[in-house]
Amino acid sequence: MSAEFEGVTVEGSFDEKFSSTVHQFASHIARGLDIGASLALTVNGEIVIDVWGGSLDEAGEKPWQQDTIINVYSSTKTVSFLCALVAADRGLIDFDAPVADYWPEFGINGKEDVLVWHIMNHAAGLSGLDRAVSLPEMCDWKLMTTMLANQTPWWEPGSANGYHAMTQGFLIGEVIRRVTGQSIGAFLREEIAGPLDADFYIGVPDAEFPRIANLIPAPDGLPEAEPGTIAGRTFASPAPKAEDSWTDVWRRAEIPAANGHGNARSLVRLQTPLACGGKAFGVDLLSEKTARSVMQERISGMDLVLGAPLTFGLGFGLSRDPIRLSPNNNACYWGGWGGSSVLIDQDAGLAMSFVMNKMQPGTLGDARSMNLSRQVYRDLA
């Protein structure tokens, strides 16, 4: 079906209860805040919004399609968290155990006591690399994990959170590889995305390349930070450019903090089990206990990299003042460079995602997803 709002045709389906949210989505395109985008929402495991609209190009000649996928940057982290949660639920990982229990080579140079929850929550002191790396090096799994295993933390692990923008995925992914014998991309496809019918990839097969839309970079790029500071060193290496996401080497690689490819529908299908006690779409993915564990506060404080006050559960940011995306306490979120976002609310049984091609400044979502989430709660009332 299709509907028109403010001269913008929105394709897909939605419950009329949420027509104001879909109107808000269309208004972003009408006002030029978006070029092409998708939006999805489940409530109590039911898909109530699955829409897309706009175009793949600034000229408006190629429409966004139902099966369009795109790089979602750090919204990928929410999928890496899910992989770790599934592994933990199966008894393969203990979040309170040292990383070196699973990855022995990691336990050197001051990292002997780095715990698995530290790498889940940006508290390992490894937010960047000691030297610059090229794009091909960034896409080299063995090189990146070896460098991280040999590096000394930049601050005492567990003492503070500092956004591990690019490195977090390699850390989580290597633990996954050690305990499952599979890359995180393969584990995702076989154990999670496949059963949930979620069209999402960490490491895209070449056959899917024709469906990938290019991100449209924001003029400002990544945040500027003072050289030599923890923030400056973090964004200096690895230092991806938005244009890197257009390349085949980036798309084929597994960079589990930043290069997941999907759309709003696939992200919502992946995260709905966390909103619904571990079960969704006929799949028993997690125990309710493990699903609930993401809402238990692990660390909080002024982030050493982002310079913002953040509270973390297990992996996910928790909805807390001053970054409150939900009126409910058992809600968590994360977003990606340029604007993509994921919101999970266990009190409301809600999972929401927004994915777009027009990047705006900012690393953790932006006003577009904030506006949409606020409207969702108004529609729910």
C-alpha cells in the first residue's frame, strides 16, 4: 500500500493508530531533512509500522525500495550486542569474566583484568589505536584484533566509559569468534538474522551489492576533537570517511561497530525479541532473564570521548536524563553516525528503528529519530 503526506508518497504498511508518526516521517522528506529513508516499529511483537519513502539519490530519480539496504554505522553495535547476548544465553560467554579467558593473547599490557562487560560498555580503555590505519588495514580482521590485543589501555579499564567508536566491534567480534568458531557475521546470519528473517549483514555478500544505497555525507564529517586527547586519538584512528562506505572492500569486511547493512525493518526484526522477553516472530531467541539484563546499569558518567553524560546497561545506552528517549525506565537505545537509530522499550513492548541515506552531523542519531520516537509515544497514549 502507499499513502501521501505533504506531497511525499510513503510505501509500505502501518496501523492507522500511528498515522501521525508516519506523517512525521514523510514531513522530514518533504522539508529536505531526509532524501530517502525507512521506518519500522513493533509493539508487543506485532509490526505496526513498516514504511519507506524518498529516493536513493539527491536528484530524486531512483526511489528507495522495499529491499534497499544501507550502511547504518553504529546502529550496527546493537546487533553486535545481540550476538553477544545470544552467546551468553547459551553459556558460551560470562560478561563478568576476563576477556583473556576467551582470548588469551589479549591478557597482556595492562589488560589482564579487562572484563567482557567492559568491552560491551566502552570501558576497556581501547577506544582507538596507537597508530593510524588505512582503509584496507581497517578491513583486515587479523591485523585489527592483533593490534588491539597488543595495545595498552589509555585509561584504567572499568573506571570510566569512553566511546569505542570503531574498536568495540573487533573486541566483541573476536570473543564471539573464539567461543563459537564463527565470525560474528556468520554467527549473526546463521543463528539470529536467518531465524528472524532479518535482512541484515555484517559483511555483505557480493550478490547483495546491487541493493545497497550510498550514504550522502554531511558536510561536517566526524566531530572535531583536540589532538592528543582521548577523544582526539579515538577519532584519529581508526578514522573512516563516509565515502569509504561506498567501496567494495568496506562492504565485504566485518567491522561490527560500524559497517552493518540493513534497513529499519531488519533492525526491528532483530531487536523485537529484546523488547518482548526474548521471543518474537515465532523464535525463542533469548531467555527473559538475558533480555532483561540489558536494562541493568553497568556504568555511567561523562563519556571520555563524546563529552556527554551517558548511562549504559549491557551494551546499550539506557534512557536516562538528560538523554531520555522514552518515558519508561526499562528502555535502551543506540544510534549511528549520520542519523540511524534503534530504540527498545521493554515496558511498552516496543522496538523502533529509523534508517536513512542523508547523513546529519552527530555520531548517535539526531533530531529526526528523536522527533519520531516522541511521536510514537504520543500515538501510543
